[in-house]
Amino acid sequence: MELEMIPCSGRQTLTDPAEPDLPLAEQTESFYSGALRRISRFMLAVAILAIVPLWIRYGPAVCLGFACGCGVAYLNFVWLKRVISGLADRITRTGDSRSGKGIVLRFLLRYALMGIAAYVIFTVSPASLYGLFAGLFLPVAAIACEAAYEVYVALVRGL
């Protein structure tokens, strides 16, 4: 989708050619509301692009640990989004700030999953543990990619 600058009553707004009357504030809100979806995609892209160089440089054990760490990190990210969404829905729907037992259980299950994966990988191959820890930092790399993309859009497209 290519966006273009169109003058509008003495100011410039960034518009989608399909929706020329959409104000800049709504376009900005629409752009930033897609950040979580883009971060998920960046996570998948970084994980896939890093597998081959890791295999070549460090071998299959570290690469397998990295793949497991990426899987745990991605699953953790998805579950965290669901937990936050569930808590927000519960608070806004009922006006009650207490969380449900299921929501808290899923929140704690994320950390149990990371601990189990680290233990299993450590018992199988201690070298794979380094790869696991590197894979767990996948969201950090994806958020850095998202930040760079947002800076690019802000500078080039004017959002």
C-alpha cells in the first residue's frame, strides 16, 4: 500500500489513495495498532533467517537449542498477548480489577514452559543451552526491527 502526501486545508495529511479523506490521526492510529502483528512477523522472519548461519557457525546442537528457544519465545509472546487481552476484557467488562484464575494460571504456565525447556535441553546437551538462551531473546530482536521500521515510516512517510 503506497501512501502519498495530499494538502488539506493548509496542512498536509498522509493519506491512503483508497481512502483520501482519512485524517492523519486515524492513519497514525491504524499504523501503530498493527505493531503487535508486525512484531510477530518480525519474530518469525528473524528466527528463520538466523537458523542457517547458526548451523554453519555453531553446529546442529546450538542451532536446535536456538530453534527451541525461538519456539518458546514465540509461544510466550502469543500467550502474553492473550493474557493481557483477557485481563483488559475482564476489567473493562466487569469493572473488577481482580483477575481470573485461568488467566493467572496461563501467565504462570509460560514461565514453567521456559524452565522445562531449559532443563530438558541442558540435560540433553549443555551446548544447546546457549542456543536456547539466544532464542529466548527473539522478541527483543523483533521489537528492534519494529522500532527501526517505525522510524523509517516516520521519516519517509511522515506518520
